[in-house]
Amino acid sequence: MRPHFRRLTFGLFLAVAAATICASAGTTLESAQEALPSPAAVVKPQTLVSLEPVPRGKSFEIAVVVEIAKGFHMNSHKPTDPYLIPTTLTPQLPAGFDVADTIYPEGHQEKFSFSPNKPLNVYTGKVILRLKLTAHPDAALGATTIPITLRYQACNDTTCLQPVKIPVDAKFQVAAAGAKSHAAHTDIFTAVN
């Protein structure tokens, strides 16, 4: 076999081997990305209202109870660094309601492989976010929905998913002023006070 032909054959072999390795690495990267869950699948929120029904003129609370999948965390409302996405609740209030306060729990400090020297302030497991509201004396009677947006970024020990905004609307009944009402979900609302 001529030396020129041997060099050409060996060069072709190297090119095919390199292409195969690159294709395998690309497939592995795609598989790793496909293995990550969607951000909405990592966090399961549920909204609860403290009174049933809510009488006009009364103060009440909405709790957003968030279950975070095992192995994942969300940044707290006050993350450690300014570039981190904080967890927030943003209500879009219909006429007849005011927000007195939004209450976020304290996060806890935890180290991760991507931040081994600096602990981050995060939420894990179950976390309860609350809105304190008042129904005006002229709030519309009957079925009411307060649209709320939960914004967060979920991460595991090595990867952060895209930040997302998901709807966590609160639905309840508004009754006349002085109407009979009872406390609801007391296990949640008394636990966080």
C-alpha cells in the first residue's frame, strides 16, 4: 500500500471516529436534558382560603401550599445572591379586595455541588406562602376568583431549570356582611401563625 494512500485511509478513519464520538456525546447531552423534569412538574402548589364563605368587610388569608419534589429546591423569597430568582406571589386583585401583606417563610441555608463554598437560602419539601387580604363592604357577592402567579426557579444539586410563572388561582364565595362563616383549613392557617 502506498504511503499517501495509507495516510488518507488513516485520516478518514480518524474523521469517522471523531464524528462518532461527537454524535455519542451529543446524544448523551440530549438524554440528560430529556431526563430533567419540566419546572412545573417539580413543584405542586395548592391554594386554600381561611374562611368559608368570606363575608364582606372581613379580613381573610389565602395560603399557597407548595410541595417541592425530593432532590429539588427553590430559591427563597430572599435569595443569597442578587442574580438568583426569588420565589414570589403576585395577585391580580379584582375590585373589592385589598392585600394587607404577603408573608414568605424563612428559607434555610444549604450547600450544593455548584456552590460548595457558599450556602444558598432555599426552600425544600413543603413551604407555605400567604396573602393577607380584606374584602371590602362592596365586594361582589358569590363565586370569586383571585388570579395569583407563583414565580420560582427549581434546581437540583447540579442543574437549575428555567424560571417559570404558574397560575395558582384562589376560588371562594363572598357572602353578605355579617353572614355566618367558619374557619377553614385550620391545620394550615394555625400552623403558620
